Amino acid sequence: MGSPARYFDGYSGKPRQVTIAVGTSTLAISALDDGRQIENWAFSDLRALPGGVKDGVFTLARKQGDARVECDDSVLLRDLRRQVRGLTRGPMRRRGTGRIALWAGGAVGALGVMIFALIPRLAVGLTDLIEPSIEMQMGDQVRGRLADISPFLMQDRSRACVAPEGRKALSLMVARLTEDMDLPYALQVEVWDADIVNAITLPGGRVIFFNDLIAQADSAEEVAGVLAHEIGHVAHRDGLRLSLRAAGSAGLLGLIVGDASGGAAAIVAAEQLLNASYTRDAEAAADEFAFALLDGADVDVAALGGFFERIGAEIGEPSGVAQHFATHPDLALRADQARSFGNSGTIHPILTDVQWQDLRQICDQTAPL
Amino acid sequence: MEQPPAREALAPSYHGSGGSLFWLMFRTTIYNLLTLGFYRFWQRTKTRQHFWNGIRVAGSPLEYTGTGLEKFLGFLIAVVFLAVYLGLFQIGFFFLGLKLTGGAEWVGVVSSLPVIPLVYYAQYRAQRYVLSRTQLRGIRFSMSQDAVRYVFVALWHLLLTVLSFGILYPRMQWYLEKFRTDRTSYGTMRMLLTGSWFSLLRPWLRVLACVYLPAIVMGILLYQDKKVGAGFMALGLIFLPFAWVYYRVASFRILTEAKSVGGVSFTSGARTGSVLAIYMLGYLLIGVIMTVIATIVGSVATLVSDTPTKVVVGWETLTDLGQLLTFGLIMAVYLGIFLTWSAMHAVFISQPLLSHFVTTLLIHDAQELDLVRQREQDDFLEAEGFADALDVGGAF
């Protein structure tokens, strides 16, 4: 006495009506019409297919092969569950641990080589192949974008500072620092009226000072120090280089999370970490450049150190975990580096007192951006 | 869709239960959380087993034979190739873009172009993988290996679609569907798509109308400086999602009816109204449940931290450990919400949609399926790894 079931032999799509019966160690499958046994599956070779359906239909198969038996006799299934251990285990297949380990190493290695070695190096090489004129056009466009969004960033003070005496003082400073320097393009230094204590370098030799930096500086030498640092970015073509690197590594870390399964936040954090570390390297290199430049122009290098220190005290140092996400190296360290670099020759003031006052009043006269 | 009475038709049924899917998703979602998403290969395997097993053709369930391990391996392989390919091509395209345009503003877009061919490659490979892991009556489905040609065909049609401002989109859809269908087999039976892409044009016109009519009228009104009227016309765009769903359902019906395998043919009675109802009811339910959960979690969090503002005030004085904990907490909440969302999406949207499309299908001359014979198993090293890494895995 067996249970009615439907049998597929794994070669043909034609169903056969059968009866199945649970023996002591086998499942016997017999044709319904003539009662002849078609197959006899050993319990050790038997499995029930997985599936989340609760209407009673289940499918039996062997560990290997495509023959299937479909049945809805819940008593028989309970009987089988009791007698056959590991009934719901999957089919037999090759174990892949070795291959998994191999390819996992390959995946991590490929990502690492690309992100940390190949793309940064390519970015350096390709930067040299871009004509300065192209980079200057990029810079013009970035400046245009900045000017567009500046009302949101700087409230209603988004204007360029154009007092003639101040501009004259600024160009004196630029001239003194870049005297015998061979830059890929002419420096274009300007001051914007905004309460941001910062200066930025855009591609193509554009440097923008925000007026609060000048207002908070104690001396012209401090401003000159920041300018020298920005000239470092210009000389290294950091804007273009970092753009190339970002384009190359875009989305690479995102490959790991693949479909949107929630790891996205982790990836955002990791990318932030990575960008920050690259930017920090560029900042450190620009500092090195600035120290040598100031020293060569007989400008007090230690003044830059004092400036770093004061800014650090004002905005508060990021500490611990947060420091890894910061784009700039820690300010106290930079101040120490500036002091210990010092000057090899005699120091000459970069501006006269009058010129320094002129520079501080550069925003007395403004123009639209 | 009315049936000609002379033909004997067989309707598949769907038996997947919401309860078991919910607990399956709930459980695997937790594993997914604990493994930072790496369990997803096994999660997808189990949900596919659930969905496939729920579909019955003449009483026989579909069977999904894919494994999580092979998906994981495929994903790793894809990452190796994609890391190199994307890295080199993206930086290369950005560089060439700068060189050729002289530094134009939109050059950043150029660097993302290398992804497009990969998307089609991945989609073809993913569909091929899923078919090769699908069985009915113990007989395998399969799809022949032609992903590279598929990419070129797809890019050509994509170009035509873009150049025709979207008018030729149904042509692209038709020929890509035909490309994939004509390479699909059930056992020894080849599947075919026959007919003309013009049949898709009529439903597509509704979508075009929803985009272009408001746009044209808006343009005219703006030209005449009637800004209020123009803004009013922008409201016309809210019909676009409905037109899109209508087109998706209509094109599914048309493409289904154009398909045949052996002597077997199909018709579909899928309805736009039912699909829209599933979406709206589903999202409404999810919205209500999420709101309830968010309220409970919010009140518990408030109780734990006394007042919500205290966290913000204490921020500066927090130690490294505190920052780390806060960071971890934010991550956990984010992941929790994200994955709960996907679990409920499966239960309230994906499964009802699948059920609708399955149960409205009619299989004509299904007795021909008895004639099918088995064919060899595809050995598929990289599974759907490319689709997974690029997030173009599709619905299931």
C-alpha cells in the first residue's frame, strides 16, 4: 500500500503516475497501472527539496540526478522525516572553500592594488599629460560654480574684495614668493569677503583667500605662509590630480556591497576615510613645499606655525576617531614642523606696516563675484 | 484577455504564503545585518526557493537549484574583474574627456560611461544564471552564452533610443527581449519570440504623451510668459508613473503572447489596475507598519537617553569610545530600517505582484511539455556576480 505520487525520470518531461512506499531503508517507487517497481531510492541518497509552501505538496529527489517525485501525503512525509536523517540537506556538490579563499584574496588584492597603487600613480602620470590651458579652463568653471553657490555658503557677503591698495599689497606678496619659480600657469590670487578662516586652491592656479583669514592673521608673514602652502598645491597640481584619482576610484568600494543591502553607509564612511587620507598626504606635501618656499624668499617660516596654533586653539582639534576623517593634518603637529624647519638665512619682512594695513582693508571696496 | 474556446488552456497557480516569506525574510535579514550584508547571497537563494516553489504548473512546482556559495564565489570573481576594468576605464575616460573637450564642465559624466556596457553584460549573465538554475518536472531551463554580442546589440539600440528622444524605446525592448528569448530553452525545446515591435508602440505612446504633451504646452506657455499656467502643466507629469505601470503591464502581456516554446504558447491576463492596487496597498501597509515601528523605537530611545537633546549637547565632550558607539548605533539603525524595508517589500509588493502575473498566465497546449527532454547542466563559475556587484540584479 503506497501513496499516490507523480514521478519524473529526469530525462523526459512526461509525468508518470506512481505509488511510493516507505520501506525499512528505501523508498520504493512503483508504476500505478501495473504495479512494477520503477526505482528504489536508499534513505542515505534521499532528500526533500526546500521550499516555503505549506499546502502539503513536497518534492523528493536523490542527492544527485534530476529524477523527481511529487507527492502531497503528509503522513508519508512525517514518516520519512522520522526515519531519514538530513532529509532536507541540499544536493551533493563540490566543496568550494579553497576556491572561495583564492578568489576572496584576489578580490581584496585587486581592489587594494587599484585603489592604493595603480590609480594614484596613473593620476600622477596623466596629470602631466594634461595641458595647463585645459586645467585653467577647469579652474574657471569651478570658480563659476563656487560663485553661484556662494550666497548660500557666505550669506549675503559673497563679494570679491577689490580695494586697489590691498590688491597691490597682495600682488607684492605673490611676486616676492614666486620670484624665480616656474609654475605651469600664472597664479590668480583673489580675496572673497566671507567669514571663513580658510583659503582654497582650484585647478589652474586659482587661489581664493576668504577675508576672515586675513582679519585673524597677526602679521603679513602668517598670510604669506598660507599663500605659500596654496602655491604648493598649485605647483603639485593637486586639484587636477585628486580629480583624476576620484574619477578612477569612484564606485570601486561600492562593488563590495553590491546590491543595496545596507552596507552602503559603511562604504560612505570608508570612502570618506580614504579621501581624507589622500588629501592629508597632499596637505603635508604642500606644507613641505611652503616651508622651503618661505625660507628661500627669506620670509619667517615660524610665523606660519603660530598661525596654525591659533587656528587650532580656535576651532578645536579633532581627536581620536574623528582625526582619521579630517582632511587636514593635525594643526599642532604642523605648527611644530614649521618651527623646527625654521629659516636658514636672515629674515626680511614681506610687507611694510603700511602695506599690511592696506591688505587688511582690501574688503573696503567690493565687487560682485 | 478573452480565450478562444477551442484551445485547451492551463493556468499556473501560486501558493507561496506571506507568513513563511515574512519569517524567512526576517531571519535572513538578521543574518544579513550580522554579516554586514554578506549573507545576501544565501538570503537570495532562499527567497528564490520560496518564490519558485510557490509557482505550480499543472501541479508541479518550479524548482530553484542555485546555491549561496556559488553566488558568493561569482561575486568575488566579478569584483576582481570589475575593480581593474572600472578603475582603468573610468580614469581613462575622464582623462580623454578632459583632453577632447578642453576641460568642459560635464566631463565628469564621461567617466561614468564605462559602466553602461557592463550593465547589459551583467543583466544577460544574471538571467542566464537564473534560468540555468530553474527546473520544472526535473527538466532544466537554459540560455546560450552570448553576453558580449548582447552588449553590442543593446548599445546600438540604446543609441537609437537616445537619438529618437525615447520614441524607439519599445523597439529596443522588443529586440533585446527577442535576443534573450531566442537563446532560451526549456530542456531541448527552444523558446521563440515572433511578431513585430510595432505592437509595443501603441502602449508606449501613452508614456510619450505624458512626457511630451505637458512639456510642449509648458514650453509654449513659458514662451508667452504665463508662468502660472506653465506650473499647472507640470502637474501633468504626475500621470507619468501610472502611464509607466500601464506600459510595463501591457508590454508584458504583448511579449508573453509573442513567445512560444515547442508547441506551447502563452497568453497573459495581467491588469494595470490590479498591479497599481498592489503597489498602493502594499506601500500603504508598509508605511503604516514602519510608522508604528519608528514610533516605538523612538520612544524607547528617548527613554534610554532621558532627553533627545542631551546627546547633542554631550557631543563635544564624548570620548573616542562614545563617538565610536554613537557611530555604530547610527549604522545599526540605518541597516535595520533598510533591511526591514526590503523584507516588507518582498511580502507586500514582490510576492503579490508575482502571484498576479503567475495566476493570470494561461499556457496553451501544455500537453506538449510532455515531449521535452533533458539537456546538459551549464557549469557557471561566476554565477550572477557581475549583476550583484553592479546592483542590477533585477526583481528577485
